[in-house]
Amino acid sequence: MSVRSGSRKVMVVDENVLDVMKTEASLRRGGYDVVKMSTPSGVSAKLDYERPEILLLDVTMARLNVGALMDELRAAPEHAELIVVLLSDLDAEVLQQWCREYDIHGYYCKSMDLTRIAEFLDNFYED
């Protein structure tokens, strides 16, 4: 799945403020507009309002039910084109399993070079 070129807006949902700051800086340098949330509460409403093309989601957040969130997103036609990418410090194999289990588009390990995350997300856009 890919999104049309043009606007590049990402919503980062992660409770680790330092990780969010690093991720945001890298994404802004890569030409992305960034919306941030530090709690999973209200993610759907924020997605409805902000309309990002990509959701970066840390699955290790407290109070986050990934299955329920993915079900809610799949049921909402307005989110049919939303790309969901996991952003976490879990092992790649674990993240890969999450992606398969919940039909998530991809993952980016926080242990990887965060300065290259924009390049990674560029792969989800059509040229």
C-alpha cells in the first residue's frame, strides 16, 4: 500500500518524549509535517482532525490496545489509506509478528538510525 505524493504528514504516538523529539527532528529534516501524541487516548479523534498519511505507533505504550485500535481504523472509511508503522525498541522479530498479526504495514526499530526514518517512510509514497 502507498499514498499519493504531495503532502507528507506523520502522526507520532509515543510516550517517550526524548524518542519523539529525535523522531520529529529527523522527520522535519526529511520534509514531513509532524503531529505528536504522548498517550494513546484520543488517537482516533486526533487522526480524524489531523488527517496524516502515516501513523507511527509505539506498541509498548501503557493503555494501548493495538488490536482494538487497528479494528477501529479498519472500520473507518476515512482511514482506509492510512499507513501504520510501528516504532518501538522491541526486537525486529517481535515487531514483524505484530505486523503480521494486526495487518500493519511496517515497523522501524528505535535501535536503528533514527536520522534515516524519513527515508524509510518515503518508501510508502508513490513517486
